[in-house]
Amino acid sequence: MPGQLITYRECIKQAIREALQADERVFIMGEDVGRYGGAFAVSKNLLQEFGPERIMDTPLSEAGFVGAGIGAALGGMRPIVEVMTVNFSLLALDQIANNAATLLHMSGGQFNVPLVIRMSSGVGRQLAAQHSHSWEPLFAHLPGLRILSVGTHEDARYMLAPALADPDPVIIFEYTSMLNLEKELPDSAESIEISKAKVRRAGKDISIITYGTGVYKALEAATELAAAGIDAEVVDLRVLRPLDEETIVASVAKTNRAFLVEDASRSVSVSSEVSARIMERCFYDLDAPVQRLCGAEVPIPYPKHLEDASVPQPAQIVTAIKTLLQHA
Amino acid sequence: MEQQEQQSINPPLGNEQAKKLLYQMLLIRKFEEKSAEMYTQEKIRGFLHLYVGEEAVAVGVMQALRPEDNVLCTYREHGHALVRGLKPGVIMAEMYGRQEGCSRGRGGSMHLFDAKTKFYGGNAIVAGHLAMAVGMALADKKMKRDQLTCCFFGEGAMAEGAFHEAMNLAALWQVPVLFLCENNLYAMGTALRYTHAQTNLELKGAAFGIDSSTVDGMDLLAVIKAANTAVAAIRKTGKPHFLVCNTYRFRAHSMFDAELYRDKSEVEEWKKRDPIPGYFNYLLQQQILTDVDFKKIEGQVELEVKQAVDFAETCSLEPVEELTKYTYSEKQD
Amino acid sequence: MLEYKMPSLGADMASGSLREWRVKPGDRIKKGDIIAEIETQKGIIEIEVFEDGVIGELLVKVDELVPVGTSMATILTEEEAAGKRPAPAEAPREEKPAEAPAPAGSTTETLPHHIRASPLARRIAEEKGIDIATIQGTGPEGAILREDVEHAIAAQAAPAAGKAAVEHAAVPEEVTPEKPAPPVAEEKPIPAAATAQSIRMAVAAAMSKSNREVPHYYLETKIDMSKALAWLADTNGQRPVKERLLPAVLLIKAVAKALNDVPALNAWWENGLQLKESIHIGYVVALRTGGIMVPAIHDTDTKSVEELMLALNDLIPRARALRLRSSELADSTITVTSLGEGGVETVYGVIYPPQVALVGFGGITEQPWSENGMLTVRPVLTATLAADHRASDGSTGSRFLTAIKNYLQQPEKL
Amino acid sequence: MTQEEIKQALVQRLKSIAPDTEPGQLQPDDNIRQTLGIDSFDYLQFIVALDEQFGIETPEEDYGRIQTMRELTDYIAARVKS
């Protein structure tokens, strides 16, 4: 429905509904996904539509139901396991890191785990230090997993299907701060490749490489930079593991400058990795040092002004890039 | 009268069946002893956990299962794999780290996997596989497949949160899982009384509303009976069952273990209840088998174990170029 | 007889110490018997045997700490035990190789002056053959950026005057062998955009460095070229025009042979003297637009004079077209420059670092020459050696020049 | 082939060897190599090219007789005709 505005939440919901309709083996389970309608109302009314066998409320047992999701995937199902928020995922980290990520390898290729785990994450709703994590880097560290970050409405709507089609475990990071955000949904029913980063805006002067909540911020900054005569390219990494190095390299080779943006705190982050890859692959294409704008090194505080200050804002991106390009 | 009722779950005591059970226990025993030897020669590396003393449990439970059932084990799983039907050679090759091993050498002693026999490991995070077992049973239930999932774990796992979550989910969802606790009295080196406030383990299953039972794990016939009973109930009701087998490992926890935590006399005491002579003496008494039969079986087992080592010695190492294989599935075109 | 070895009970077990033998020589043992207690970092562990037999000899004493795999005892078969006692096995204690001597104290060196430039600017400058040191940076803290390099390229677009080469030849004492462009990717031709000025700057940079850092000494000798020229005229008379040889190939060949005799000058000075095994003579080619290129003639000493001529036929046009390969620009182990055609007699060259020597040839001129007490007139060539005194001394240089001279007296053997 | 044609051919050759010069402006008695700054290597290539173009053979001992434009033109003209 091009031209019509749609929320990020509705995009996710449509994707889930579509998946449930498309494949009998798909079911969703998690805390409060059914009768409550989803902690963030993403799965509201799906219980009525699909019944309790396919919209399964679970007890508060992250290790238990994520592990059960792995078992169900081994048993031939295509589960979508919802971990309410990323902070609770640590209770299931053993299952994710020690089972989902390793079974294929430990079994010498015999047992793959076609599981999708969705979790809400990110900063921006004054939820304080235990509910505002940007833990993409934590999970992106683990070989055997595919880590997706949903930075746009397009991906919210179309990423789930290829994730379910993947033979291996996929973790999808969604962002609570974007749920109510309305955008036009591009009429791109064509399948999304979950192995590729995407250039969201082409430019020639600098590559802004980002993901998740950084994507719209970077696009906003790019618009402002254009007014100042700076033509910025915005690369949405989208797949944080395995990283799509080729798209990064191609962009930096074109613009000769890289500026990395993410909400996760700076140390040992996704941008740390991207920066290192740029050094390895693009050193002699660089006309300026790689620079980063990341989350502050602090547990996320509750007050709005401090919360805002803890993650990059579009105005900061604009200022930093202007400074970077201002030398003559 | 009671005996009559349980006729179908009692072990059939024909000559062939008896030979097979004895053969399986001896195979585990000799295979494990050979593994220890190959470990000291540095042919096998990593952790090596031996099952010597506990043979009656794997042999007694496994005979109750069907080929289509799922089996998940702990890292002390060579015996289970052997009884489930994995060839001694491919297990030995796996421990040698060779690509002919059942997990292409990627897993080693603690991670034996085999798709053909639905053998899902070889899981080395204590209690981590219980939740997976629940999920596998859930899939079977959703897909209306008439099969169950048998999940072995030690009493150490029962102190983990994952045990409680998995038991709760299984009971809540009413899925066909046989939770099989091999209580060998020690979580590594810490005795049961130091790890569980309630040492009557069966009660923990009851707390979740799961049918639970306990059996002497050193007595093969008792294990067979208990396992057959539990499995029949699960197949009938589709509900989980919790079976505790009290057993004892004669050897150290793993190879590098000075056994500071238990008395030699305790080990000697348990060895008097060794399940292998125990079962064989029973067969002698009942005049089902003779000493000659025993020698014959023993000779066959020794040959097979030797052949397993010979096979492993001929196996090849995977080329290092394939290092990152099996991290993600190969893309299917 | 079998050896019982200290068992490995874990990857983290490197050794164990014997606490107690539970057996003595002559004891019968069965598979599974405990024969000893050993102490490990995890405590005392009883160790078992995996064979039946009779204990032969105990090779390790109580409290002795031995590595995994060390023979601890011999185990005999029944037959062995009954019959002759085998000679006691020598416990194979592995001798650890002596610790390698600690590396000599690290030398402190002053780093060459660092130029602030972006990697991209460096790459473009390299590709275009421009010395980055000559460019003014406009970036942060004066860093050189792509833009700056591009401006520099545009600024030097003016074609060099045709006189350049003539002037160049007319001022031989300034002649400076040089690698005009730093190495670029193998087989990658130098872009035609490399200009006379950038080559000039490259020559300037290398020669300045040489003059600053290399303590030169000079030797000179006169060589009677009559035999060489006669041989050349004779052979060229029999050759079709395309296969004719130039005197330069004789000079190059003589230098290569002399280097075989005096290898000390076939070297680089980089953190000390590094003798080079292969002989790659760099031959100075003057460019018509000014500046020089010095392509390496790879493995000069193994080439015949005909092959050397072919090599020059290949290298010189490519050098003039600035289409040399990086290996040809980077590999030279010594430089030869021949300036006779401009009419000069003697060349005092400047060594191209990190090489340690340069041979200069002047023109061949008719000169009075005394031989066996007779004064005659001969075609005479002046050969000079400029050598790095850090790397060699006058006597070495002298032997080298004399060797060149001698080889040129037997041209047919070259 | 006329003298003028030979001269044109020579000028063209020299221009390709020394593109930065104007061989057309050589006086008949100018020493070609010295005036244009052509070294022995290029001169040898020049001779090789002339031999091929005009189908002649120039022995080395003749090099001294063909130093100027006039000498060279005459030399070639004599051999081409014969």
C-alpha cells in the first residue's frame, strides 16, 4: 500500500501473520504473546485468529522456552520465539550460545536449528538500565548465529520470511522506540536478502555506516548535510553477523571516508568490528580516519535528558561529519 | 497377580535376548577401558568421562525405546551411543578427532551425534539439553507423531534452573518426554547430600505433577522393568515421566581426577554390586547361559573394541581448510 | 618388552611425580592393576597398566618428577621374564635443546621523518610517482589529502623541455642513479601521468638521502678498450644489424663477473650489511624529458652478452615509456651508469640507497698509453667506483675495479 | 624514391624516437645524434628500423659516415637505387 502510513509495530505484526498463514510449521511462543497480546501489542488478536496451538503463551522461563524452541526446530517445526526484551535474553543465553549456535557444528553438519528468536531492544522509552540495552554486539560475537537488526519499516515487514527460511538460528533485534513510528512502506514485496547490507541513500562524500535505530537518524542527518553541500551515503548494515563486508568496502572505496553510528556503547561494539574491517580492506582508500559516534559507556539512565545524551542524535552526526570534512 | 499384570513390561529372558543384553554391557565396559588406555597414550584428548559401573542403566532403558524415538544424553554418553547402535569404530574415530567419526571429529568424546539413530548428543552444558528435549517432544506432539523423547541427565543437573523450567514446561504442555536421571551420587566430586536439600529425587518430579519412579540402577532386570513401565505410560498418555536410576560410577569423574572426595572403601563396596557379574550370575542360576557363553561374548567384544581402535587409527584428519565448515548450513540451491 | 610410560591424564597435565611404586621387578601384573601412585597438581592418582606381564625394571625413583611420556618401567612377557633378562632399557630422557640465546639488545633507531598523509593520498602519490614529501598538505594538522595530491598532479602537467636530456648528459657530475618511482603493485605499469617533474622530485629525494646518509668513497681506473672494441667490431660484422651488440653490454657483463669475484659490493645497507645472492644490475637510462630510470637487469651474471642485449632492447624502451615493473624498479643490487656518449671522461656517481656501490663509465677516448715500455695510443675508458664506506673499504673496491678491468681484456670470454 | 621522400621518412623516424624534438628543422650538416640528443641505443634502433624500411644493410663500420642528415640521405639513396 504505497503512499499509506504504517507503524513499525504493524509491519512486524503483518510479517508474523503472513508467516503463520504461509507455513503450518510456524508457531510463535513467548511470554504474553497470546492472551495479553504481546508486551508491546505486536501480536494482538493473533491468538483469536490462529488459536493457542500456534500462539503459545509461556511461563517466565526464558531458558526453558528458548531451549524448547531449539528442540522444536530440531523436531521439524519453524518456531518464532519471542524474548520480550533483550535484557531477559541473558537468561536464555546458554541455550542460544551453547545449543542453537553450536549444534550444527558439533554434530558435524547433521543437526541444523531453523529457529527465529525475536527480541525488542534499544534505548528511548525511559525504561532505565535494565530494559534499555543495545546488546547487538554481544550476540554478533557468536559464530553459528545470524544476527539481524531491523532499522526500517521495510525490514520490519519483509525480513521475517527469509529469516524463517534460513536453515540456521536467526536472532532479530527490533526496537521498542520505533514501534509507533509511522512511515510509508515501500512497495517492495520482493524478497529481502538477509545476507546483505543495504545502501539506504547513495552519496559520494562520506559513508555513514549504521544499523537499527541509527538508520533513520543517519538518513535525517544526511538530508541536513545535503543542504550544506555534503553528499553522504547511508549504509544500513542490517546483518550484523555474518557481516556483509563487500557492501562496506564498496561504499568506503567510493567515498573514501567512513563514519560509524550505533546506539551500543563504543567499546567492543559492532562499529569496532566494522572499523577494523575497513582498516583491513580499505586502508589505502581512506582519506580520513574512520570516526564513530556510539552510545555512551554507561548503564542507560532513567531521566529523558540523560537518556537522550547517552546515544547518538542526528544533530551530532551532522556536526561531526561537517567537522570531519572541514579542512581546507 | 501383580507379576501377571506386568508381564508385557518384564524382560523377556530368552537365550538370545540375554546374550544381547550381556553383550551390550560388556561392550560398554571394554570400550570404556580401552578409551582410558588410549587417553593415557594421548590418542584421545579433551575430557573423557567413563561410564564404567553404570552400564545397566543405558542398556536397560535403551531396549525400551523404538528407532523413531529421540535420545539426548550428557557428556558421559559413549555407552548410550553404543547401545543405541552407533558403531564402536565411529565413536572411537570421533574421540580420535577424525572425520570418519560420528560427528566428523568436530565433537569428540562429549559430543557424539548421529542423525540415523536420532541420537542428539553428547550435551556438555549440564541440564542445557532438558529444554531441548521438551521442544522436540512438543514438535512431535504438534506434528502428531507417535514417538517420545528420552533425555538422560545426572542428579547434578537437577540443581540447575533449566531442570525446573524444563520439567514445568513438559508438565504444562503435556509432552511425551522420559526424563531419565542417572543418580550416580556425585556431581563431579560433590556428593548428593551436599548438592540437594531433598535427596529423595523422585519427589522433585512429583512437585511438577509428573509421574515419577525410582529404581536400582545396578540391577539390569529392575531397570528394564522400570523403563518399560515408564515408556508404556508415556506412549499411552502422551505425558512426561520422571525415572530416577540409582547407580554408581566405578572410575573417576574424568581421567584427571584424584578422587579426593570419596573413600576407596565406598567404591569397593559398590563394586560388589557390579551390574555385569550381577546379571551374569542371575543367568547362570537360571541356567540361561554358561561360562562358555560368557567367554565367547567377552572374546567377541574384545575383538570388536580392538577393531574400533584399529579403525580409528586408519581414519583421517579433516583438512584444516575446512575449519569453518558447519558453522552455517551450506546454501541449498 | 614394553615400556610403561608416564600416562597423560588430561591436556593440562604436563608431568607427574612418582609417589610410590606398588610393584617391584619380577611382580606379575594384570591389565587394570594399579602399579604406582603419582602426584599431579590435582592430587595423587593411582595409575593402572593396560597389559598383562611381569615388571622388568623400575626406571623412575620415588619423588622424581617426569614429563608425560617418560618411560617409568619395563614390562616383560612371561617368556622374557623366564628366559634371559633383557638389557635394562635406557630411560629415554629427552634432552631439551639449550635455550636459544636471547636476542641481542634491540637497537634504538631514529625513525625516518614521518609525513602526515592520508592512506589514499599516499596511494595516489605512489601510483602517480610523486614524492609525497614535496606536497603541501591542507588537512587536519597539515595532513596531505587526496585533494592535495590531485592539485600537485595538475600543477606539474607542463611537458618537460626537450633540452632536458641534453643538459642532463652535459652535466655528468650531477648524475644520480635513482629509482624514480617507489614500487607499485607487481606488473602494474606506471601510469603515463608520471611526469618529468615527479621523476625529478624522486631523484632529488633519493639523492639527498644518499648524500646525507651514505659516506661515499671513490676509486678510478683507466681501461684499455682496444681488445674489447676489436672483438665487438668483429662480432658485429658477422651479425645482422638487429643482433648487433653495444659496448654497454660488455661493460655490464664485466661488472657482473667482477661481482662474482667480489660479492661484498653486491649488497644493500639496511640495518647493517645484507649481502645479496642474486646479481641484479641496475642500468641507468636517461629520459629524454630529464630525469632517469634505473631498471634492474635480473640475474645479470647468468646472462650471455646476447641475452643482455635482448634485455636492454626490452628494458630501455619500457623505461623511457615509464612502463617498468615494480620488481625492475626495486630489485637492483648495484648500479651501472655509462655517460660516455655525452663526451665526458669520468663519472663520480651518487649511490642509490640501499645499494652500496655504483660503477660509472665515461666515454672511450684515444689516449696515450704505455705498455711494456712502449708509448702508444689506445682507446681508453675511465671506470669509477662510488662505494659506501660503511659497507666496504678501499681495498675491496680496488679489487673490484681491477677485476672489471681484467675481464675487459678478454672480451671473448665475457 | 626521391631524396625528399627519404628525408621525410627519416624525419618521421626521428620524431618517433625523440618526440620532444623537431627533426624537420635539422640543417643538412647538423650532427643528428648530438643535435637531437639520441644515444647509441636509440641510434642502433634507428638504424635497424631504416634497414628494415629501405631493405638495406648498414654495416657497423659505416656508422661514422652517416652522422648528418645529408650523409644519411645520400647513403640510403645510393643503396636503395642500386
